[in-house]
Amino acid sequence: MRNSFGHLFRLTTFGESHGVAVGGVIDGMPAGVVIDINFVQNELNRRRPGQSRVTTSRAEADRIEFLSGLFEGKSIGAPIAFAVFNQDQRSQDYDALRTLYRPSHADFTYEAKYGIRDYRGGGRASARITLARCVAGAIAKLALQQHNIHVHAYTSQIGPIALSADYHHYDLNQAEQNIVRCPDSAIARQMEALIMKVKQEGDTLGGIVSCVIQGCPPGLGEPEFSKLHADLGSAMLSINAAKGFEYGDGFASVGHRGSETNDCFTVSDGSVTTSTNHSGGIQGGISNGQDIFFRVAFKPVATLLKPQSTVNQHGQPVTFKAKGRHDPCVVPRAVPIVEAMAAMVIFDHYLLHLTGKF
């Protein structure tokens, strides 16, 4: 099983949803970077369960414990190991799932691949494992902030309710002012009401997380393999429930002509720039210095609190109704995960860029 992510800045994760702990080891972190533990904890708090009425009620404090790699508030160039210990497992909620395959979950595929699976909360395939990404992403963010590079993600669509595609219309800092993490307060209220309505019906919703990376210098990424947008796409599609990725104008660009979508170069304040940013800040697989903009589509949560048909390990048809605590929509909690994965990719390529120039 591949449990590691990244080139130079590398994260290896461990743990299961109902195991003792979830954690990871970060390798490749340069020495001397100030690590604000409170900032890292806050990033975990943004992802943790039980934070609002539109998320699962599983009550996990998700308190981070660093085991190595830090001294007097700074990285020391050694592997940074950390763990978050599980506290509120209710494994009995999953006893009925021992032998059946839940629709659109990893139950069947995991067992087909390994011959064994942890049925408690999805085990290794659970979205709970993404908390390790948030820790590594927070540390990557702290490093990027020292170079004035900032990552902002936000909820841009829940079900049919959507924001304008142009992020310049919004103050992205307002996204954290409501529980759905949408920078438009009026639209946020509509999204929240829709999630609660669907939750009461025992059903679920999907949506879109948009992300803007500001301050990224030109030159990050590779022209052949490990193109910047390819690594970003790979990172985003590795998040649970992610079903689509596009950057810049994305799929909408196919309805336009080249004369409408080309980003023409110009000079501003003595630096080369572009007059538009249809490319989403990446051209030829390499950043061009403009804002990097992309969107990630998340499917409706597969766990429904209503009867569904499936089969068990013996091929027999069965009907089941899920129990336990589940998100009616993953999008609000996916926002910090998208930011974390983006920060890791950008910092990784920043280190590769420095290495390639010497």
C-alpha cells in the first residue's frame, strides 16, 4: 500500500478510523522554520468532526501530539512525527457491516485488493485519515507564509446553489465566518438550509470547493512529468469523495475560441505578467506568477440514513439502513483538506525549484 505523498516534502500517514490513533511522519522539512502549534491545532479544528450542525456528531477533540522533529518552536531538519489519538469510536455501529458491501464505499474494492478490511468506519479508507494531511498542510502553510505565499479555499457550491465562478467578487477571508465556509453570507444561509433539509430526509449532498493560491512565484512545476497542475490534480483527487478537478477556466473553456482564452503577456511595474488569467496561473505545467485557481468537485456522501439494496460477501442480496454519525455533506470539512493538499504540493515544488537551480 502506498502511504506516502510528495517528492522532497513528503508525508507518510498511518492509522484507521477506529484504531488507537491517526498520525504521520513528515520528512524533508528544512530546519529553522517556526512552527506555531496553535496554528496547526486550529487547522485540525477546522476539519474535525462535531464542529457544527451540518457535520457528523462524532465528538473528537483531535488534539495534536508531536513526537519528534521540533525543538524550541522550530523544525530541526529531522522527521516530524505526530499523532492524534481517537477518543469517540462507536465500533458497534458497524457490526452489521461485517459481511456486506455498502453502495459507493470502498468495502468491496478494498477487500478485493487485500482480502481483508477493517469494516469499522471504513478503517484505512475513512476520511478520518485526512487529519494527518491537515497537520502536514498546516506546517507547509507556515513555511509558505514566510515567502508570502497564501492558500485560500472556500465552498463555492452545495447541490444546485452556487457562487459566481469569479473569486474576485468575494472577500475570501469571510469564508470562515459561517459553518459552510462560503464567502457570501446570504448564499451560505441558503446552503446551510439545504443541507439541513436533506439531512432530515436521510439523504446527502455534494458540492464544489474552490481554491486560490496567491503569491506563488513563476517557475514552479516541471514541463514534462510532475507538471504543477498534474500534481495538484493528483493531490485533490486523492481526497475522499473527490470526483472532479479543473484549473483556470477548465471545462468552460471548450465553449470559447483561442482568441477569447489566451492570456496575453504584458509588463507591469517592470515585471512580465498577463492581462488575463484564463490559465489559472499555470502554463506549460509551470506557474507563471499569477493567482493559481482550481476547483474540486465532491460527490454526495455515500452513507444514507435510508434503506439501500446491496449484496453481502456470499453474493446474497440484502437491504440495509446505515446507523451511526455521518456528514450529510462533506464539502465544509473538505475546505481545510483542499488547502492542506495544495500547500503541500506548492511547498514541495518550491523546494524542487530551489534544488533544480543549484
